[in-house]
Amino acid sequence: MSPLALSVVLSLVSAVAYAGAAIVQERVAAAASGPTYAPLRNPVWWGAVLLNGLGAALHVAALAYGPLSVVQPLGALTIVFALPMAALFVRRPAGRRAWHGALMATAGLAGLLSVTDGGEGRTPDGGERWLLAGATFAAVAALFVLARSAGRSALRGVALAAAAGVAFGVASVFTKAVAEEWSPDAPLAEWGSALVLSALAVTGLLLSQASYRGAGLAAPLATVTVVNPVVAATVGLTLFGEGFRYGAAGTVAALVCGTVAAGGLVELTLDRLARPGGDGPSASDGDAARPEIGEGVDVGAVPGTRPHLEVEVRSRAVAGRP
């Protein structure tokens, strides 16, 4: 197998691992009744952590064998893999609008990454790194406050996922900086950057876990998948001296692709908001109650106070409906 083919295979398996981790995280969030951010006592959640770690390791291995222009766009397939995997393994089929939004987000992100020049650039100095770290934590805190004030669970989940994406994206930047500057002669010289990298990675993991609570799978996952590389690419353009391929045409193409990806995220969010029960504190795709059950009967709560939960089932003819 050629190095390029091996890189493609590793990238695809990495995307599958990330998709599997997202599905497990969403299931844990949907069933959780305790802490939203860190269900440390749930062994299933630790399985998701291991899958995320596997995906990251495979992604790094793919970059060792193939160019950034191939590996990064393939990573955008995570959301495309996640939807059929959720339908197959946890009986959570996605609707047409969710698929449309997922494909838009993936296509836009893949196009954006394909015109981003991942070539050699300068490494930001210590002062720039600390400034970047401070701005990142400030942005994450602002998105967290926005999420806390959101009245709808779908919007709250997207805001938390965006915060996670920012944390992961800048963590990638610090990973590159540490990898380029690390030397066996001075193994602790980059301890500050390594500490920031660890803090951002843990923050992103916890925020991504919280983003699935009541927001379903597709919208938070797509948000993290898009925001992460977009933030990393933006920092690369501003601090690393990177740029877009093909000059002005590449810049225009990047703007168009970014718009398409953003449109896909909007579609996914609107799809979640349109679902029955999509605004509940613990609703999740496929689990929300439906207003009717399609068997010619109406189901409703019995009025008045009762010591036990009761429901009243009436024929539609009795209810005065056709």
C-alpha cells in the first residue's frame, strides 16, 4: 500500500472512531441524570474518551503518511459517518433536513480545507501563545455564558459545541507549536504550552459532552467538526503565516465554502428545533413524545390531581374529531 493510500485509510478509520465516540457521548448525555459535563462514574463514557483518543492518534498517523490537504478534508466525514452509524447501532435515523445540513457542512468544510495552505510557516513566540491562550479561554467563556442563557436546548447545545470546537481548534495549534519546538535536549522547555494544550483538550472534551444534552447528535457534532478546523486554520493564517492556495481565487473559494458550511450548521440546528420535544431539558432525537400515535386514538393527560400517573385514551370519534 502506498503512503498516500495508507494515509487515506487511516483518515477514514479516524473519522469512524470520532463518529462512534460522538454517538456514545450523545447516548450517555441522553440517559444521564447527574453531572452533565463529566460523567466520570459511567464506564461507557470512558469508552467514548478512548475512541476520541484513538481517533486523534489515527489522525496524527495519517498526517505522517499523507499531506494535510488530503487528511484534513477527510476528517470532515465524521458527521457523514455518524448519521448512518446512529441509525444502525442505536436506532436513531436522521431526517432529510438533517442529512442535507450534514452534507452541506461536510462539503463546505472539505472545500475550505482543500484551499487552505498547510505549508511551512513561522511558529508564534511565547508572548503570542499566551495572548492566544487568553483570547481562547475568553471566547470559550463567552460561548459558555451564551449557552447558559439560551432558552432552548438545541441552541444551548450548539453554543457549547462551538465552545468545544474553539478549544479543540486552538489545542491543535498548540500541538503543532509544541511538536515543532520540542527538543530532547530540553524536554521541559515547552511545559507552558503543553499545560495550555492539556487544559484546552480537557475543556473541549467536557464541553462537547455537555453539548449533546437535549440537543441530539447531528447539530453538536457538526458544529464541533466545522468550528475546530476553521479556528485552527484562522489561527494558522494570522499567526503562522499560512495562506490560501490559488491566490485571490482561493480566498473567494474559501469564503464560499465557509458560507456553505455555516448554512449546513443552520440547517441542522433548525432541524433540531423543529423536532417535537426539541426544546426539553432532556429530549433527544427519537426519544421525544409525538403528538399522535397514528392508531385512531388521542392520548392526553387526565385533568386534576392524581396520586399516580394516568392517561386517558379516547376514540377520535368520541373526541369529536374525524
